[in-house]
Amino acid sequence: MEFFITFIQVLDSTIRLATPLLLACLAGLYSERAGIFDIGLEGKMLMAAFFSAAVAAVTGSVWLGLLAGIASSLVLSGLHGLASITFRGNQLISGVAINFLAAGMTVLVAQSWFEQGGRTPSLFGGGRFTPINFPFAESLSGVPIIGPIYSELLSGHSILVYVAFLMVPATWWILYRTRFGLRLRAVGENPAAVDTAGVSVVGLRYAAVAICGVLCGIAGAYLATALQAGFVKDMTAGRGFIALAALIFAKWRPWHAMGACLLFGLLQAIALRFQNIDLGGVVIPVQAMDALPYVLTVVILAGFVGKAVPPRAGGEPYVKER
Amino acid sequence: MEKMPKWADVVLIPLISLILAAILSALVILAIGENPIEAVKLMVTGALGSTYGWGYTLYYATNFMFTGLAVAVAFHARLFNIGGEGQAMLGGLGVAMVCLYIPWPHWSIALLAACAGSMLFGAAWAAIPAYLQAKRGSHIVITTIMFNFIAAAFLNYVLVNLMRPPGAQDPSSASFPEAVHLPTFQSMFSTAENVVFKGTPVNITFFIAVLACFVVWALIWRTRLGYEIRSYGKTETGAVYAGISPVRITIIAMLISGALAGLMAINNVMGEAERLVLNATEGAGFIGIAVALMGRSHPFGVFLAAILFGFLYQGGAELAFWTSIPRELIVVIQALVILFTGALDNMVRMPLEKLFLSLRKGAQ
């Protein structure tokens, strides 16, 4: 029974830790499916984390914070769009610049506004997303097996967690069942064909980049106002890159993205709970857990276990023939 | 017909990009309620006003020359090596193993061996992404990013579990023996009555960095291999038609790039810290990207850009010391430089090309 409780607790923290990964991963999915590589997920999340926490701290309203986070992430998305769509620059270099811009600006502005060494004041009360308890969660918790699963694992997360997981079927539906989704996928594979059909390549790509900005904004706001209570310097801690890894691991497909994010979330949860894991004499160091998502991604990219092929027009600026 | 004279491409565009980045940085400083002119004055006196300031400026510049050259060599083969950070970390491990486990009679021999060790480890860390790019088509940018994280985890493990001396608290190796300490500028240039570069980490590896700039220039523009790298970077199909193997060029260019990034460790690990610490690279691998972009991937440009970033780093530290502007201002400036000289290059280039074309028409 004790083992079961521990198991449920680890899964519970898996869901919490997978949420920002999932939001960022889906964000990247829209962008990359439209042919815009985005290694600036990390920067957009970080920017959103700061501005959501800062506005929530000043106004006391977490919803205003969420809006501010999304807006700040959208600004960076616009910059990425300007560089990679309008001026046909290198999308990877633009992503690198955005990551540094966010890393520097958040601390600079935080220091200027709050003077607490690059952090925001701790959030409390209405400044944070509170857990949502499902009906009867309390009274059902005593029931064996089902009780803990319902009241511990499924109930008691903040609303953004449920939003993130609902985004998975929504993304699947948008991409595979709507006209917009078809065009979005087409513009990532063969933009010339989309252009010939009389649909704006630039418009579609900007739309994809904007959706990416909104989702990264929610991911950042979740980090600073739900998972933790306030912004600290570099709080994304490489999550944007793990999300990128998950996206490749999932081969740019929404349901698989959820699977990959849950797997990487589980690795983080295990690393957080147990330090070095002793498996009958063989000790797995905690650093191996940290490195595992990246190693798995390299293996998948190498094509030794099912090859990951990115959208064909990914990374290439579209130049209309004259 | 060329759209622009060559000097405009080499000098004017980087200059305009730099000015744009500077204007935006000044606006940022204004927005957080400080005076940009005062800030620049502080940075100049702090970084260039004394041999102490120069000592740090040149120390940082040495790091950035190595990482900038690393990115530049890969750029010539149209490869974006974002993994300089990880390669430099592994280079540090190579230096530490050479310095700790072999008793050296004199620093000069140790330095040669450390160069070899750091280059070997850096190149080895670049070899796997290079192989995967060349043979399996895995995108080099993604694999090198992943390898940065793997390097950090690996080094963390090595320092905590293997290299940490018994009883020590912080995750770092033992200090290197006295015999392998490198001569600093202070010991090289001070006279009895006039002590210069006092207490600064700049050391003999600065000259190795300058030498590396020259060697890379000769390699890229004066050898057959350099010609092959450049032609592969310009057009892959043309290079294949000329009998150049893409696999061979990709792997060789990445090995050279990784070796150069690894070589940085002789400056920061052997020259400055004199032991291997966690996060010894301090992001220098990423600054290499900005340096290579600003230097237009030319070793002389890299040399100048590295000194500029060395100045920014030391100036930024002084700024953080004397005002309430945090060091992260430099990260913002670095981002703006990458943005304008890299991603938004066409924003500056397109209007300039139009301008030169209309000037030429007017002259005819």
C-alpha cells in the first residue's frame, strides 16, 4: 500500500511537471508544422513567466498575469516572425537571440521593478492559480485504489493543467480535421503549392507563430503562478529544450507529444524524488535521469529507433518566384 | 553584377547592425532609469582605463576568440555548431585530466599536452553530432543543443562522484599542482617598480588564441581543405560535382570546430581557475555565436569581435559593481547583436542594396 501511495505521488508530480513541457511542445508543434523552426521556446516561456508573475504580484490578479504573460510571449513571437518570415533570416539564429533576450531582459526588468536580485515578490492569494478539487474528491479518498487515483492524481491541479491536456485533442482536431490545419501542415511541407492555391503563406506562418506564442505564454505563466509562487532568474531551466526534444521524440504529432511529455515529466519527477537510484547493486546516478531526455532524443534523431523526419520545408524561408 | 561594393558588405552592414544594437541597448538602459552615457563612460574606464581592466578584458576575449573561431569554421561549411558550450566543458575535462594525473616537470610541456587534451576532448564531443549529421541526416543544431545538456549532466557526475577530492564539499576537482600554473601577464610584463595587470587572469594563452586566429585564416583561405570547406558551404551540389565528399567535409569541419571550442579550456581552466569547477565555461560557448556572426566568420573579424565582447563583459561587471544595472545587461546586448547581425541581416541589407543600385544608376 505504501508503495502504491508513493507511486501515485510520483505520477501526480509527473502531471505537474509535464504540463509546461506539454504546452511548450504543442506550441512548437504548430510553429514547426508550418515550417518555422523554433528553438526560442525557452525564451518565450521565460519572458511569460516573468511578466505573468510581475503583473500578478502588482495587481493581485492571476488572470491579468496570465494575459500579460501571453502578451509578452507574443511580442517575442512577432520578433521571430519578423526575422524568419518577413526578412527571411535564419530561424535558428533568431531563436538563439530570443533565448538570450529573454534571459537578460527578465532579470534586468525584475531588478528595476522589484529590486530583489532578479526575482519577483512571492505570490499569494489571488495572485496564484489555486487547485481545482473535483466533486466528492474528499469523500472518495478513502476508497482503495480508485480513491487515491481520483482525489490525488486527477483532482487538485490548477486549471492550466487541464487546459494543457485538453489542448492535445484540440490540436489533433485543428491539425487533421479543419481546413486551417490542412493548410498549416501543407505550408510546412510545400509552401509553393499553398501559394499556388491562392492562400497566403506569410499569413499562415504568422498565424502559426502567434499560436505558438500564446501556448508558450500559458506555459510560462503556469511555471511562475501555478507550479511555483513567483519568478526567479532562469526558472525555465532548460524546459523549452526538453519540450523541443519531446517534439522530435513525438515526430511532430500531438498525441505522441503528450506521451513524450509525460515520459520526460516522469523522469523529472523521479529525479526530484529519489536522488541516486539503487537497483540491486547498480546505482543509477541522478545525472543520468537529467541527461536521459536528451540522449533519447539523439537516439531518435539518429534514426536507430524509428526515424524522425521533420516537416520538409522546415527552416526554409519561402521566396515567391517572380 | 554585384549589388553592393565589397567594403559595404564587410564593413558597413556589421557597423549599422552594431549601431542599431547599441541604440536599442541605450534605450533599455534609459527605460530602467539609468543614464546610458554615464554607463558607457563607466564601462570604458572599467574595462580599458587601466591594465587591471585590460587584464580582464583580454582574458574574456581569449575565451571568445576560441569559441568564435569554433563557430566560424563550422559556418564556412554551412554548419551551425551551437554546441561550443558542451565542447568547451569537455575540453576542460581533458585539461584537468592532463594536469592532475600526469606529473609535469615544467608548465610549457604541460601546456602543449593540455592543448592536445582539450582539443581531443572537444573534438570527440563534436564527433558524434558530426557523424549523425553526415551519415544519418540528424539536424546538427538539435543534436549539438542536446549534447550541451548531456555534457553538463556528465560533467556534474564526474565532478561530484569521481574527481572531487575526499572530504571536499563543492563539486570541483583538486587544484592543479604548482608546476602547471601558466605565466600570467602580471608575471610576464611587470617590472620590480611597476606592477601591471595586477591580480588579473589574462595569461599566455592569449597569444595561443591569436595564433589560432592566424592558423584558422591560413587553413580556410590558403589550403586545399579550406577551399573544400568553403565550396561545400557555398553550394553542396557544386562541391559534390567537383568530387568533394560531403560526409568527409562535415565531419572534418565539426572536428576542427569542436577542437577549437575545447581549446578554450586552457584559458579558463588551466590559466584562471587552476582546477575544474562546475559551469566553468560560463556561457562563453554561446557568445562564440555572436562573435562569429559579428566577425563575419573571418578570423580577423572574430579577433576584433572577441575583444569587443571582452570589453562588454568586463565593462558590464564594473557597471554591476558601481550602479544598480545588473550584469544581465550584457546578455541583452549579446542578444541584440545576434539578432541584428544574424537573424535580421536582411533588414539592413535590403534597403542598402537598393540604395547602392540607385546610386549606380544615377552615376551612369
